[in-house]
Amino acid sequence: MLFALGWSVLPDQDMGPFQAVNPHDISEFIFTALLISYVASLLNGLLDLRYGIVFTGVLGGFASSTATIHHLGEMNRVNPGLLHFASIGALLSNVATLVQMLVLTHLLEPQLFDVLTRPVIFGIAMLFLCALLIHVWGHHDGLKASSGVQFPFNWRSILYLAMLLLVVTVITTGLSESFGASGLLISALLSGVADAHSIIAGVANMLKTHHVDLEDAKFAVLLAFSSNCAFKVVLAWKSGGRDFAKRIAFAIALCNLGVWLGAFWG
């Protein structure tokens, strides 16, 4: 309730170093993580716990894939019997990341949407393939939990994560302000840690004003996505442990293989 109030009343304006600090966005991330926790508890009460976790991953990804992976990792750490389905839910949250990438580019710059469509489709196909493979390989895994299990919300880890993303955003914005188009790929690499989509608006604007060509714009967006994926593997290990992170790393590696194959195809 407190963060929902903060999200609604805190100023939605850029301030601080390089005008990179937005109090509304910070509270929104924390509120989103809380909402994902609530949705997970609700789904686990309504559905079989295994499928509740998978639906949490799919739906939570459209709010924040990063927060979803973090929460499912926490659930797995509390109850390792959830490893199989928590992994599938976490990797499917990345489908939303790719879908949102297409939606944003379609709205902001149709040229960028056109060149990203094939990489995104290849990446989504790889994610569903990985989900199928993990399900087949893990179908003998037992579920040492039952519906109604309570998974405490880890406030401290979410606050640390929000502060990390804030620091990365400030650094990335500073690089963009200082170097402009010449620092685009470095900015993409760093901004991806915080958010796979945050660079899209800037890239679209550079493309419209002819400060960057279409190929460079495409690679900047995909580099931000890959950087975000690498951060999610580290986050999965930190929140859910080695076995959870190994499954996420496997899926993300194949997803990126599909994305970059689609980028270079033809």
C-alpha cells in the first residue's frame, strides 16, 4: 500500500545527475515487484502451484521480467522443489521482453520495427523450445510443495536491485549526454543492465534525426537486450541459486543465438 501511494504521488519528472533520476519510475519498479509477488500468491491459491508459477512468469514478464525472475528465484530458494516450474516461468518472462521491444519500436520508429521483427521471432521461438526441453528433461522432478505455501517478499533485495538499476541509469545517461551517437554501443551495453527497452526511445530519435544509421540502431537495441539477458543470469544465480541460474542461462543463451541469427540472416 505504501509503495502504491508513492507510485501515484511521487513526481514523474527527471531530476538529479544528468536528469536521470525519476522518483516515479523508481517507486513504479518497487510497486511492480510487489504486485508480481501478490499475483504469484493469488495464482498459487487458485491453480495448481506448478502452473501458478508458470503463469506468474508469463504474465509478470509484461510488468517486469527482471522483477519476475528475481521473485521466482526467491520462491525456488525457499522451496527447491519448485525448481523445474520456476525455471520455465522465469525463462518465459523473457517472451514479454521481446514482445514489448516490437511494440515500442512499432510505435516509435517503423523502420526499426521492420528490421527487428525477424530477430524477435527467432528469439521467442528459442524460448518456447527451451521451455519444452526443460519440461521434458525435468518431468520426473518432484514437487515438494503444496498450494497455499507462503513465500515472503524480500524487501531488502528488491531495494538493492532498484538502487543498482538507478545507478546504471545515471551512468548510461551520462555517457549518452557526453558522447551522443559515438557512445551508442557502450550506452546500449550498460543500459541493458537496467532495462532492455530504455535505449529504444533514444535510438529511435537518433534514427529520425539521421544521427545513426538503421544497422547501428538495430545492433544497439539487440546489444541492450543481450546485456539485459546477461544481467538476468546473474540475478537468477543471486536470487535462486546455481541450479536455477543454470537453466535460465541455457535458455537465455539459445534465445540470444536465435536473436542474433535472425539479425544476420540474409
